[in-house]
Amino acid sequence: MHWCPRFHAAYRAAGGALEYAAFDPLYKRSDEALAQAAGIRDFGFRQMVEAQVRLLLALVPDRARVDPGRMAEAFHAPARAVVERNRPVLERVGRRYRLGVVSNFTGNLAPCLDELGLARLFTAVSDSAVVGAAKPDPRIFLETLAALGAPADRAWMVGDNFEADIGGAARLGISTCWLAPPDRAQPAGPDPTARITHLPAIERILA
């Protein structure tokens, strides 16, 4: 799930009543505001989640009925669980390959990875707000490849956003693995090299 539906689920769990269609544009506005928040580049993961909750609740019409602490925890706890579940996968893959992150983020990807205990696993961390280019712009992929010391034809991009991750990488000759639910239709664009429904399956693909 992408962040917007996850934040919507957290908002509903904390007492919010808006349906997703009404919540989505408010989330996008909060996302834009988060990128401009004072001190954002130093925010760890929990601080960033709490900041976005505050920004969202300033926009929704039923803010008085929503518990901000409960909403932040409803987003944060499952995210931490996903990290813990997948950490062993990254550790095993990292023993055989140099790993990098290519992310459209808000300038604070490095402190978030550090807080989550993942920073040590990655040789390269490319945050679009720091790089000055966002996926699918080739510049962010090329910067990551340079940091990894890898040519495009010796690299894999694993991602869930078809256009940004798969399309952007494929146009550079990078092998691609689309992470998506089995019922999600493939958009127009270059076929991914592989498709998986959960991250642990990447070990089978790389083998």
C-alpha cells in the first residue's frame, strides 16, 4: 500500500469519517506542506509521521473527533512491523549485493533509515529532495549507480510504483522487478524483468 491509503486507514482508526476520495486531495496538500516544513531534513521517521498527522488534521473538517496520537501510532506501528519483517531479507541480499535506495522523499531519508536501523544495509541513499531530481528522472538513478559503482546492465531496481520505479529504471537498461499485488493491472510501459507480490520473493528472482 502507498502512503496515502495507509494514512487514510490510520485516520479512520483514530475516529475520522472522511471517505478516501475526499481524503486523498487533503493528503496531497499535506505532503507538499511536509516537504516545506522547518527542519524537515533532520526529522526521523516517527517525527515525520507525527508532523504529517498534524498537517493532515489541520485540513480535515472533522479534526476535533480525531485523536492525533492514535492516528500517528496507527501508521507508525504497522510500518515498523514491515521493517522488522523484511530486515532479514535485506540482510541476506546485502551479503551478496551492494544495496541502494532510490526514493522520492522529503530530504530526510537518511535520518529515517538510521532511526529504523536500516542505514547500515545501504551503500547508496538517493533522496530526491537532496539529489534535486525525482524518479523517473534518469539523474537520480544514475547518481545511485555511480555511488554503487555499478553499470546499469549489472543492476536491479525493485519498486512498487510502475511509472517511477519500473519505467524510469528500464529506460536506462536496468533490470526491473515490480512489487505489486497479484490483482493489480500492469500499466502501459516497458514490461518488468520480473514481478513479485512480496519482498522476500526477490531472493528467488536474484538466484
